Amino acid sequence: MEEAKVDFAKLDDDGYCLPDISLIVVNQDLDINRREYVIMYELAHIHQSSELYQATKQT
């Protein structure tokens, strides 16, 4: 699995990812358990996006 950078910021949502640059942004106001959940959830999105890209990049 590729590496991803995690940043924290004031957000209206729990978090989001930018798979093209492997960046996860997490709401800094979340408690530690919710932060961990959001990071794992967004890591799955990054991993899925890279798999889809690798499967289709030649077409």
C-alpha cells in the first residue's frame, strides 16, 4: 500500500481524502477514536482509487 500524508484542520465534516496526491484531511476537533476511524476509512478510499487506476491506466 502506498504512503499517505495526514493533516488536521477545522472542517465542517469528519474528513476527506485527495487520492491523486495521497492526502487525508481530518477534522481537528474529533476525539482520538473518531480520528482513527476517519483515517482508516479514508485510507481505504486511497487504496481503492490506486487499484482502480492501476487496473485501467492502459486503456
